Amino acid sequence: MTNLSTQYTAVMKFLKDNDDFSIFYHLDCDGITSAALLTEAINRLGKRVYAYRPTNYEDFKPHLDLSDFSKNIIICDVAGTVVGRNISLFSGKNLCVLDHHELAEPECDVYVNPKMWGDDVYTPCALLTYRLLEGLVKDLDWVSLIGTLSDAGGKENKDFVFDVCKKYGVEPGSHEFLLDNIFGRAGELINNMVIEYERHGADEALGILLLSKSLKELMDNERLRSTTEKIDKNIKSLIVEFATKSEKRDNLIYFFEMDPEKRRYASTLSTVLSMHGYGDRVIVIMTKVKNSVEKISIRASNVGIDLPDILKHVFKHMKGSGGGHKPAAGAQIEPNDKEKFKKLFVEETMVRLEKPL
Ligand SMILES: [Mn+2]
């Protein structure tokens, strides 16, 4: 039978039998904290990690060159299905995959996913890694909690959140996902590094995390603080710009054309807007990303509409593509079709409103 303890044995064997490791981690706070926990565990076994690779799912393509990486690769927080589809990339390597997404069985040396033993509780990779390697990194519960909260794992893992908060004398807060505490804020600081400096920022955040001996030291880090201040300043001015320049239709839909230079803030901006005053509105942020592509990001958190369905109907009448989830979706059109898109999007939304305004 497969369970946490059989997989612990398998991971420990992988770590003890081998010597040089490269860690591939997902480019977000859950991936970064997972990589930090793994690194500490490896170091405490008297071994080293020689290379890191922050990854997007899109990276796992045939052109990904692995020749510069160690023979032993650990991948964390990337869906096993994505690894499995691209398994030939890793031929000749020893591979260990730690994952919390859907169950897959990529042909690798070690695969760990709680769903293997029927555990369907939402368990971010930082919590999985911690539970797996607790014997080696017990004191790093605070690192695991930062990753767990950042990946929206607070709601389903309240006991863990409350235990760690109690240990550090922290009030867990009252947010649905228990994000309104210092651990949640630490996750924001780390994710901000990725927003501002992308792949390089992820590596830098991992380095800062590994050098921080405590949560306080992490929170006091000058680089993390100044990056967050920079982003906050930019978001604040974008909110003002949104309020004055967005184009309002039917008191419901707000179209906003964003400066391509600020594109990396689009997702944060729409989240902040939907939390502050625009929660029951539809926010449509449009950015020209190439001469031929206009990218559109749409949020409708509390409106009762199905965005992918609306987009499907819009694209029956014009060129473009889109999809996503009911309250959050994305689309791509040609820049010349902006007005056409706006008109169709308003029409298709208004006929599908489930509740009258
Ligand atoms: Mn992730």
C-alpha cells in the first residue's frame, strides 16, 4: 500500500543514494517554499543542491535543455501530468516528482502526491513537502505555512494553520483562507518578487528565504520590502487610472486599456479591484502584448455570470479565443478588433445576466 510513510522511504532513498541534485520548482510562492524545504532537508543530510530552475508549466517543452542540470532532478509543485507528457525530456536523469495537482503516474523514480493514498484534502506542495520531510525540517513549519497559505490552502488545513500560529504567537485572522496574518503577508512579499522580476525574482526570493533564519528576518528583508513598496505604488496609481479612464457600460462592465509596460500587474490589479468596490462588477483589462495580439483578462467575482460561456458566444461572431473559469477568464484578440469585442462582450453578457441589476 502506498502512503506518506512508503513515499517518505522512497524519497529518502532517492536523496541518500544520490549526490548532486537540481531542483525544478514552480514559479510561485508554493513552489519557492517547497524548494526551500527540500534544500534544507538535503543540506541536513550532508548533501548539496547544485542548481535550481524556477519553471512555468509552459517550460516543459522539447526545447527545454537539461544538459546543464544534475543527473538527479527533483520537481516540485508542477503537475505530474505535465511532467508525464514530457517525460522524454528527462531520459538519462533520475527523477523525483512531488506534486499536489491531479493524480498522474509519470514514469519516474519517485512520485509523491497525496491523492495516491486517497487523501483528497487540498494540500499545497509546501505542506506535502513538510509532512514528508518533517523529521528533517520540523523547525521550518513557518516556511511551510507561508507556502500553504499563498496557495489558498488555509481553509482546508486549519489545524496546521492554528498550530503554527499558536507556536509563534500569531493571531490567525478571520479571512476565509486565513491570509490576514504575518504568514500570509510573507507569501505576498515572495510572490511580489515573481511579479516584479519573474524567473530571476523567484530565484532571488528562494535565496532570501534560505538565508533567513526566522520569519522576522524574512519580513525585514530590504529587497522584499522595497519590491512590495514599488508594486503597491504602481497598483495605487493604476487604481486611480482605472477609476478615471475605464469605460463603463450598463453600470456593470468596465473596460480598461492598460499600458503594456505594466502588464505584469494586470492580475494583481483585477484582484485588488474586485476586493475594493468592484466585486459585483465585470472588470475587463485589455493589453496589447504584440503588434498582432491584444490580451484580455476578465474578472466577475460576484456577478453570477459564466465568463467562458460568454466568450464562447462572442467568438462565434469574431476572431479570437478565450476560456477560464466562471468568475475569471482570459482571451486573445487582434488589436484592431477591440471595439468589436467590447460591443459583442456587452451584448452577450447582458442577455445572460442571471440576476437583474
Ligand atoms: Mn504552484
